[in-house]
Amino acid sequence: MDEEQAGSPVSQTNRVDRHVGSRLRRRRVMMGLTQKQLGDLLGVTYQQVHKYESGRNRISAGRLYDFSVALDVAISWFFECMPHPVQQEDKSASNRAILEFMRNVIFIEYDEHLQALSKMTRALSS
């Protein structure tokens, strides 16, 4: 049985680190920033941002504060929707598609196009 299945404190910490990293990536993408651009804002390399986003490196409280300021969100935003330990985590591919969709919708200029898109998504979800 590996760490994840054992429910050890280490696996729970890793799950939190991955969730916070995922939220960091989500907000960065929503704002249209690259890892390099975000890293430049905070004085870290894009590789370090990648490690934070993947959960490989834990984000300190001070660094999390810096991210919240740079990304214009409350620190609590990084912990929203934190999955319960027994729930299956979101699939990153579908999350990425949703984020890309949301980001593209922001740039639609005409109300008629937004209304048409809204009708289409309602029809597809039925």
C-alpha cells in the first residue's frame, strides 16, 4: 500500500500542495500569464513556478501571500474547493479545457455572440 492509499499525514500534505498548485495554475491561466511572466513578477524562475504548480515544491506562507497579491486573489482562494480526502481529485485535462474556454469567453466582444454561445452550451449540456 503506497502513501496515498495509507492516508498518512505525508500524503494528505502532498494532496494539499497539489491542490494549491492547481489553483495557482488556474489563476495564472485565467489572467493570461505564462509561468515565466509570473516568475518575473515574484523574482523566481519559471521552473520554480512549475514546481509550485505541480505540487512538487511546497509554497511557504510568505510566498503564497506574494502569489495572492500578484494574482489579485485572497489567500483563501487557493484553498477553495479543497477535495475531501476520500473524494477523487479533478481531472487536469478537463480542468485545463474549462479554463481555456473561460479565458476565451472573456475576449468575446459582442453580446449577440455571448448569447449564442450561452444557448449552445445550454443545448449541449441537456
